[in-house]
Amino acid sequence: MPPASTPDASSDAASRDYKETLFLPETDFPMRAGLPKAEPEYLKAWAAADIYRQLRNAAAGRTKYVLHDGPPYANGHLHMGHAFNKILKDLVVRSRQMMGFDSNYVPGWDCHGLPIEWKVEEDFRSRGKSKREVPVPEFRAACRA
């Protein structure tokens, strides 16, 4: 049985130009999409054409797809997991819209303020102040910040 490879075979393979052996389609599309420049233009055109409103109007009367999305837990700082969660839910709802459902995604954010107040109180306590020592306007401003 002959050896699997010879020095001559490996040198031929290393010097061979395989580009000519590939049958790739030819296209006029640019190699780079230039999205940082193109996206603002897309968004402007979609807003001018009121695309979202047209989609919502076209879906009126269809079978509804509702994703009940609760608020994120406000027991810590926001992080990428919160964004990832909302993006995934948005993707699911938009895909259902494209599948013919009437699906409007409204991300939940109805915390009634209590978790926000807890975080603000925690922040004041870390600075040595109790909630009772902080003037109400200052406390409310911190909650809104």
C-alpha cells in the first residue's frame, strides 16, 4: 500500500490555488452592508411611511397572539439579561405577527414604584441616612432619577 502522502503531494497542495475550483454565485451586492450608515435611513423611511401603524391596521380582526410580559425584578441593577429577555420576547411576538396573528407587544413595567423605592432607600442607607431623614421632594426626585 502506498504512503498516504508524499512530500511532493503536500507541496503541490500548499501551492495550489483552490479559488478557481469553487463555484460561488456572483452578485452585485457589496461585501459590507454599511449598517451604521444605512440603518438611520431605513428607520426614517419606515417612520415616514408609518409602517408599524400599517402592520397593526392590517392585523386588525385576526386571531390575537398575546404575550403577557411582567415587569423585570427591580431588586438589582439592570443588566444585559434584562435586555436579552425583552429582545427575545419581542422576537417571538414579531414572528407571530409575520405568521398572520394580531400581536402587539407591550413590555410590562408596572412595578407600582415599590421596588424602586426600596432601591432608593437602600442607596440612602448606604450613605448613612434613613428614609425619615430625607425630605420627601428629595426622595421623590431620587426615585424618578
